[in-house]
Amino acid sequence: MNARALFSLALRNLLRNRRRSLATLLAMIVGLTAILLFGGYRANILYGMQTGFVQQSGHLQIQRRGYFLDGGDSPTAYGIADYPKIIAAIRNDTTLAPLVAMVTPSLRLGGIAGNFAAGVSRSVMAIGLVAQESNRMLAWNDYDMVSYARPLPLAGADEDAVVIGSGLARKLQLCAVLNVPDCSQAPAAAKAAETTNAPDDVLALSAQESAQQPAAARNRIEMLASTARGAPNVASLSVIEAKNMGVKAIDDLYMAMHLSQAQKLIYGASPPAVTAIAVQLHHTAQMPAARTRLEALLGSEFSAEPLEVLDFQTLNPMYGQTDQFMGSMFGFIAVLIGVIVLFTIGNTMGTAVMERTTEIGTLRAIGLRRSGIRRLFMCEALLLGAIGSAAGLASALAIAYAINHSGWTWTPPGYSYAYLILVRVGQNTPLLVGSIVGMIGVTLISAWWPARRAARLEIVDALRHV
Amino acid sequence: MQPVSLRNVSKVYHLDAVEVAALNEVSLDIEAGRFTVISGPSGSGKTTLLNLIGCIDRPDRGEVIIAGQAVQDMKDDALSDFRARHIGFVFQNFNLLPVLSAYENIEYPLLLGKVAPAERRRRVRELIDAVGLTGRGDSRPGQLSGGQRQRVAIARALVHSPALVLADEPTANLDRQTGAAIIALMRQLQHERGVSVVVSSHDPQVQAEADTSIHIRDGQIVDSEAEVTA
Ligand SMILES: Nc1ncnc2c1ncn2[C@@H]1O[C@H](COP(=O)(O)OP(=O)(O)O)[C@@H](O)[C@H]1O
Ligand SMILES: [Mg+2]
């Protein structure tokens, strides 16, 4: 029997019991929509995280071996002294140059920031960076995300300029100067108490400072850090902006300054170093190639320093954890829906075989082979799967469009501001292909047993069936 | 060549512990181009006999030779192809495919036989006219009367020019007058086309039309011109 006649017969048989076919289709549509929407949501979260990490610290980082795991904020022991040469080598490498969007050095340091005018100090995690370059890294947006990254105003700012997290600004009582929202300044009494508790020499120092400072210069803080030789060093810094860092734990500690300022603080007159060289690629898919070449380059030309290349997944374990968590949720939902669809279609096809037993006997008597009967029912299932998939896809795309244009937001755990809720269905080819192939596969599997049962009926028994 | 030849054919049904001998050592030959009527009371084994002749059931013992070929040991696929080529069926309940039009029902055996489209069209049209359903080709079985449905079934049974057409009580679900018309039609087409037709019936109207009559009772042939006497 030719394919056209077969499909036409299958389609008419599906239309025969419209209510049952519709109910089955509905189960498939709801299931596929749920899978696609969740998959799209998951993709959006992972792409969003990836975009954030790549914008901040690149795809790959060159660090001194052991710094990431053991170094913490001790730049002195894990400095890369040769960094200008390494950066030049990467920029000039014929393999790497076309892959690389940006190479930029950074220096992490810890210390204590004090607003002595207010008599408060806090420990900070600071990063020294090349503002122009790291701002250019923020432009990376391979997945067309709604980006929340704003360029640091450090570019073009004075040598002593710093940007701090809004949480840190609150703790340093710089709210008024920096226009930090949601800021409840400590009441005067408490402030007085705090002030009297401070050590005498600090009090004296801060009194001296505040006396010197004109009202307009109330944005000045001191940063105390330990130099490469272990001696304390202080820099006077000018906070030009408080920035909401998203994650509260970071927001309370964050400080960004010019790399030169950070190096002056840590290395003084000695040769400066950095703790990391960030390498941002044009596309994430280029990571394996870039990494291989980078490791070869470091191993040959810069083998004097023990360096390693770390990818953004390693640098941000949260990425892998989120991926795994959402992956297992996705798997759970997919299996659940797969089983429901399996039984729904199995039941539909089983009932169809029962109802059409006499027809099966007739077709067999006329000369249709067993395989022809099986093909007929599999064909019906395939058609059902294809229609269900198409309708499910349309429904998922429509709902995704509605969600993406609804402006709904949510605040992820640990974050201090809300994100737009977006689902990426349309652009996600693996998700689309996987779900639809999976759905049609489930349809065929669930139709297999009823079709087999139909094919194995004895003709005379089938004909006698009423 | 004889279209049907049975040698010592037996068929036993097992109902729980009880054995029912539906056919017991039946031997018969049916000559080509005849209108043969199998008659006998209900439960005598008419349907069982027709099922064996139609190659949709297998004997427990004996030999079934249809169109010169011993079929009792053929593989299922080969037997399906054999039926598609050599046998046409008319059923008591018409057994048309409800989702296909009259035209498509008649065309179906030609699709199975992979007949070319133009030839299919020619043959289906010819048979629609021959069974008196000109203009009703687009109707679904549900839109046709019982007599009209049986006409579609007769056309379907003849369209691929089989050697043998089998009809198990084709008039049992029709009123007397319609039944007579259907038998007349079958008789006429059988005669015109020279095909061998075997009909089972306990209707005297049908038996009156027979070239050859076979009487069966309790699974045995009791009186027949076709009986092979040992
Ligand atoms: N599938 C079956 N299982 C058990 N007994 C059957 C079956 N089919 C037919 N029989 C028995 O075989 C005998 C012959 O039946 P059948 O060939 O249908 O007779 P007829 O068509 O002449 O009425 C009857 O006794 C019937 O009850
Ligand atoms: Mg019968």
C-alpha cells in the first residue's frame, strides 16, 4: 500500500473519534509545553549566569598555580610578574588572536577600608583592573541577554578613584554622599557610642581628617592593606560611586580601583604583578581550542612561572551546581511527562485496536500482511505525535512570547535585585529538537504494543469479534 | 484447474475441556466457473469450511488446495499475498472500512496489489457501474443502505479479478427482497466474469441459484454433487 493512502487512512482514523484524539493531543500539548518552557527557562538562567561570568572575568583566566584554591586574597605570594609579556604574546599569537575578544590583567587584594570621619571601618575585597578593558568585556553578549552590567565609571576617572558595593557604602556610612537608596543611617546616639568605642589613635586620626576635609570631600576613605613585604600601607581613595553588585555577600565587600593604584598599594616601588589575566573569547564554543593553545604557549614560553588556565565553570562553581540542579529537575519533569504521555497514547491506541478488531480482521482477510496492520497503527501514532508536537511547539512559543513580554521579574536566591523572567525556547535548537524527537519517540514506543497486538490477531477471531 | 480441492480436512475447536469437531474428514472439489452454495443448519460448519477455503484459517488435519496450490503450510505473509491475489471476500456484515468512501473501499485490493493509478481508476469505475452504484462512489458506507453496502463489498471482492469469491451468508443481514437482488447480482457477475463463487447460506432463495449444492451437517458433507466419494 502506498504511503499517501496509508497516511490518509491513518488521518481519517484519527478524526474518527475526535474527542479521544483531542484529549490525547491535549496531553501531549500540555506536556511538551511544560518541557519546552522549563527548558527555555533553564537555558535562560544558565546563559544569563554564563554571560555575567564571562563579562566579569572572561572565559578563561591565567593564574599562578594554586592561587584559585589556596591563594585567597594573598596576591603577594601568587603574583604573575611576567604579565605584560604574556598578554602581548596572546595578542600576537596567530591561533589565539582571532579567537580572543579581550585580554586584561587584574589584581585582587584584601584590606580594610575606613571612613574615619564617621568612625567606621570594614574589611573589603578589592580588585584592581584596567577600567577601559574590563568595561569593554561587559559588551560580550553572545546570547542576547538582557544585561544588567553597567560600565564602571572608573574609566577616565582620577588615579585614586574607587567604586564600592552599595552594601559597603551603607556600612561605611557613605549613603548620603553617594545617594545609596534604602539606607537607614545609624541614629546619632548609636553613632556617638560607636565613636567612643573606637581606639584613641584612630579617633584622633579621624578627627584630624574630618577637620581637614571640606564638606564636598566627604567621599574620601582610607584603604589599609599589607604590602608584598608584609608592611602595612595606606592609600587615600575617593569613592566616586556605589554600585549594587547583585549578590549581597559581594555587595558588602566589593571595591574596584585602577590596577595601577592597587599595584602601588601592594608592591610600592617593587616590580608590580597581577593575580589573574582574563581571556574573553568571541564565543564560548571556542574555549577548548583557546585553552589548548594557551596552555601550550604558557608551557613553552613562560615555563619559568607555574601558571594554570582555569575556565569560568571552575572559577564559578555555582554555574556547574546550577546547571546540575536544573538539569536534574528538567530530567525529572521530562521523565514524568514522558510517562504520562506514554500511558495516554498507549491507552488511546489500545482502545482504537479494540474498537477496530473487525476491521483488522477484514483487512487481513483481503490480504494485508501483519506488518501492514502494524504499520497502519504506527502511522496513526506517528501522525498523532507529529500533530501533538507541532501544536505543543506552537503553544510553547506563544506562551514563551507572552512571558517574555510580560515584564515579570523575580529575585534569584542570594541576589539583591530582580531579574526579568525570560524563557528561551525559539532560539534553543537542541531543546526543540530533543523535546520533539523525544515526544515522537514516546508516541511510537507507546503505540508499539497495541500495534503489535493488532498485528498478531488471528483473522477468524478478529472477524468474529463484535 | 480446480479452484478448490479439500482432502480429508478436519478442524477441531477446543472449548475449555470440550472438543468441538467443526469439520470432520471433509473432502470436496469445486469446479471452476461455478456458483456453489454450501447449505446446512446453524452450527453445522459452513463458516469454518469457508474460512479454510479462504485461507484465513488452517485445518488441523488434511490438505487444502486452492487454485492449484497447497496452502495449509504456507507462511503467513505468503498466505496474505496469496489471498490478495486469488481470493475475494463478501461478509455477512459487509465489513467495509467506514472511513473510506465506496470508491476507496473498492480500490483497496488494487492498492494492495500495487496496480498503477490509471488502471485502478478504470477498474473501480467499471465495477461501480457493474454493481449499480453509478454516482455513489463518494459516499461513505454510513451513508449507504445495507443493500448498497453489500454491492460495494461485491465490487471490492471482484475488482482484482480473483479466481475465487467467497461469501459467508451474504444475505443474512438483508431483507428478503434486497437479499434476492444481491444474489441475482452475484449470480450475474459470476456468470459474466466466469469466476468461481462459493456462497454459504441456509436461505432456499440462494440455494435455488446454485450450479452446485453442498449440504453439510455436524461438520460432514451429507449430500453433494461435489463430494469426492472414496
Ligand atoms: N472459535 C470457536 N471456538 C469454539 N467453537 C467454535 C468456534 N468457531 C466455531 N465453533 C463451533 O464449530 C461449529 C461450527 O461452527 P460454524 O462453522 O460457525 O457453523 P455455521 O457457520 O454453519 O453456523 C459450531 O458448533 C460452533 O459452535
Ligand atoms: Mg456461519
